[in-house]
Amino acid sequence: MDPRTELVDVIRRVRNRWRGRLALRGAVVVAAGTVLALLLSASGLESFRFSAPAIITFRIVTVAVFVGLLFYGLVWPLRRRVTDAQVAMYLEECDPTLEAAIISAVEATAGGGSAAHSPRLVEKLVEQAIEQCRTLDHGRAIERTSVQRHAGALAAVAAILALALAFGPNYLRHGLSALLTFQSAAASSPYSIEVSPGNTKVPRGADQTVKAKLVGFTSSDVSVMMRIAPNGSFDRVPLIASAQPGAFEGMLFHLEKPTEYYVESNGVRSGKFMLEVVDLPTVQQLDLEYRFPAYTGLAPRKAEGGDVAAIRGTDVALHVVPTSTISRPRCISPSRDATRRRARSRSSSSRRAPTTTTA
């Protein structure tokens, strides 16, 4: 290979290794900074209980950090244009034993050689420079230690992230999933509250049962927040734990106006729902009349409304007084075994609707 061509090849190889070292160093900066931003953002999401505004905010912060580090660590350093003379100076800075041989040869061959230098002198400078480069394995040894150090740092960042995900708290995994997913902020939250009945219509003056189920977390403090006025403040109604784990229920009494409500627990909120109050008939009064089987010898007995408890074969007449006129009253038994209870209803347009049930 021609000495001048070999010198140019050495300069090109050193330039590429230098740019590769910059790129690897920039990758370490971007990876370490982004991982740190993700872990801190995941911790922040846990503090805000993965609310939708918090997820959106930390997504923006994480993307901004990544873009800033990408520009600072990779784009800006690699945009620099480096001349052959600068590469030669950089090469001699890395190995002072070259004693300006490379820079002298590069300057002498710049532009095809200068008239101030004899061709023989230029060739001799180039040959000496090439001989010096051979001792450095044609520039392949330059920055080898730095490249290995940066590669090790990059592997360490990946190992730290893997250990944090494998052995760290659950909210780190939930946080990274919420930050890196393309789902909506509400769908990305691992914490939610399922509410029943949601949006519904209730009779005016009636009571309404509200049930809530905690998903993804546990808490003993669960409340319904309700308000009547659109711009009014919310009133808190505590819910009571039910037999099912994570399930709670409570009662909203005597609803006279449309009511907005949601369920809150440990900083997690459900969506908002509306109870629309309508004028529907409800039970104003319920009386029971027990007609016992003949073999018991018991006389009929009347009682106020409530649960039906009687021996088998007893006919129970339900005397219902609704709040408004109804045309087709029905008795719906909640018994699991439909064959054990038969209900017969008689249509009536009056305000008093009697129904007979056989126990």
C-alpha cells in the first residue's frame, strides 16, 4: 500500500474510533439519565397514586429528559467536523511517543504536498509516521480502554434497571408500564375503583346502595363523595367493608335531587357518576299476613313489612301501599331455588296492591 494512502487510512480509522468513543459515551449519558428519570418518575407516580394528570405530566417530563440528553450526549458532539490535522494532534496526544511524526506528515501532505518541501522529505516524513503507527496497530489501540470502560458503564446501567425491575417494589414496574405504554393515562393506571350502580335513575325519596371494589391496591378507608349542587362541595359518606375482599358498600339515603358522586380511597378516585332522580312509584308501606297450614291449627297473623319467615306451606299475603298508582304489581322472589317459592300477583289499579306468596 502506498505510504500516503496508508497514512490517510490510519487517520480515517482513528477518526472513526474517536467518533465511536463519543457515540458510546453519549449512549451511556442518554441511557443513565433516561433510566434515572424513569425510576424517579415511577416513584412520583406512586406518590400521586397514578392519577391521570400525574401520568401525563411525568410522560412529558420523561420525553423531555430523553430528547435533551439525546441532543446533549449524541447529536451535538457528533455534529463536529474534525480535520486530518486535528485527528493527528489527537492521535499524538493519546501517545506522546509519536513525537509529532503524524502531525508533521499530515501537514506536509496537505493539498498534495507543499512546494516548500522536497518530495523526498515528504515521503520520508510519511514513512516515519507510518512506522510509528504500526507500533500502535495502525490506530486500533487508540481509545480501546475508554471504549471498554464506556461499554462496561452501559452494561452496568442495563443491569441496574433489570435488578430494579426484578427485585424492586411493584410500583416501579407499574410506573414504567404507565410511562412507556401508548394507552390512555386512565387505562395505564394499575389502581382503579369499580363502582356500582354507576349512572342510573332512582325514585325520588328512595335510598340507593353504592358498591365499590378496589382494584390493584388495598385500603380500609373508602368513601363516597356526593354533592347535590353542580358547583357545591362534596360530602363524604363512608363505606363499610363487605365479606368479599376489597369490596365495600354503603347507602345514600332519601335522594330528592339529582346527585353527582364518586368513590375515593387512599388518593385513588373513580370516575364521576350521576344519580338521576325521577318520579317513580316506591313502597310506602308493606304489611304481611301469614296464613298457616291447617295442620298447625294456627290462626292467621299480620305483621309489618320485612323478611318472610314461616314454616313450609304457609301462604303469605303481601299488602303493598305504593307512593303512586301502579297498574301491574309483581312480586319477585330473591330465592335461589325457584321451585321452593311460588308467587302469585293480582293486577290492581288501586294504590293498595296485595300479593300472595306461598312459603
